[in-house]
Amino acid sequence: MNIDFNLFMNDVVRQARQEIVAAGYQELTTSAEVEEALAKSGTTLVMINSVCGCAGGVARPAAAHALHYDKRPDHLVTVFAGQDKEATEKARSYFTGYPPSSPSFALLKDGKICTMIERHDIEGFGPMEVVQKLQNVFEQYCKEV
């Protein structure tokens, strides 16, 4: 049995995109969309999506479940590392002091980085542990809904 690798990867990417959008995140695919989204006032959570196992098994589920909390970001957006390179590069330009990391989460307030949950804070942890990390960030920086 032969599997077309590109066809397989397209399915993986499509599923990864659908999961995060279904959770309520706006997908940003161009640098202009990133600039527009990160110029908004208030808090913005950026999920840097990826096809790796820790993205699918930990980060995306945590991104969805962390929102069930009294304090939440005003805006939820996502860029896809390795897929939407221009958008990801533009988003990372806002994360001063942090190296590129995917999957990861960045919380910005009025377009300025507050903190990040990097890959090393995700990989090797369970989804509920990452949910707790996200909710701790929400508690510190976000308003009650």
C-alpha cells in the first residue's frame, strides 16, 4: 500500500486548522491579518499551531478547554508554523525576548507581549496541566467575562 505523503500531510494540516478554528480562534494567514489583529486593544491570545504530536495531543485541546474560565482574553487568534510562514514570522516579531517556538501561546495586551507559554512548557505535560498554565496567565492579565 502506497500513501501519498503530501496528501496525508494536507489532511493533517486541514484537521489541525479545523480543530483550533472550531475552538473559537481566528486563523491568520497573512502578515497583514496579523498586524490588524494584534493592533486591537485589549488582550489577545495567539496560539502558534503546529503539526507535531504535542500540538495535537496537548496544545490544541488545552487551547479549547482553557477558555472555560471566568477570565479570558478579548481576542483569540492562531497562526500555523511551517504552513503560513509570513503570518507566523510577523506574529513572532511581536514576541520580543522569546525565541521561535511551536506549538506555543503568546499573550499580548494592546499589541505588546505580556508572556508566553513555550513549547518546553507544553511538551511532556498533559492537556490539563497546560490548561492550568493558560488559566494562570488569564488570571494575571485578563478581565472577567
